[in-house]
Amino acid sequence: MNYWLFKSEPDEYSLSDLQGEPGGIGRWDGIRNYQARNFLRDQVEEGDGVLFYHSACKVPAVVGTARVARAAYPDPAQFDPESKYCDPKASTDKPRWYCVDIQWQSAFAHPVSLKAIKQNPALAEMVLVKQGRLSIQPVTSAEWRLIEKLGAGSD
């Protein structure tokens, strides 16, 4: 099993939005960065763990967890001319963009802020710290366990 951090702006799609979906399962779509796309397409697998991160907000933080419920498939928005994610260069024979489905697992009692992550020496090598703008990024099992512990309010 792999672990990931998925970023979302909470006013666009929050952890609560995911929880409110039927079965707590929602499509993670709209990824238009090639490195993030490659992670989704080539490495993210059903059953993988996801740290749900709220970005572009007052206090950016990991706010909970999810699991990948369905591995990568072509993002339907790329074929929809009415979508802001439409890509005229994409075709059903050669899709350019991918999405996954994730399922809500938990909300943290104590969101783990970016500031707290940056101040924790054990998390200094996280991709979030080194390459902060990437919307899909790998997380080590040790980082996952520590962030879950911090989210539960344990030190």
C-alpha cells in the first residue's frame, strides 16, 4: 500500500464535501499538472491511503484521511466542452488527464497545519515541505503515521 497527500481548496471541494457524497466516495478530478497526473495514472492504486489537505485557505492543513476507492481512469471533464477542465487535445483514444475515486475515512480532531509540519524535524523531508505546490504527492509510511498521530492530538 502507498500513501499520498491530495490537496484541495476547501471552498472548491472540502473533506466535508467528500464525506457528504453517497458512500463518502467522490471523484478526484481536474488535475492538470503533468507530474501529479503521472502519479495518479502510474502509481496511485486502489486501497492506497490519502491525507486530505486543505490548501489556499487561512490555515492550510491536513484535515483527515481517505482511501483510494478506484484506480486511475480518464478524467471525463477533459472531453466536456462545457467544463473548465476541457482539453481539446485530449481524445478518448488518447486521454491526457486522469482521475481517481476516493472514499472518506476520517476527519482529524486536530488538523495538522503546514506550519506544524514545517516545524517538525521528522517531517522535514516531506514533499509538501520540499515541493509545496504539487497537488498529488507521495507520503512515506512514517510520515503518514506521524501525521495521523498529530491529527489525533497525540505528540
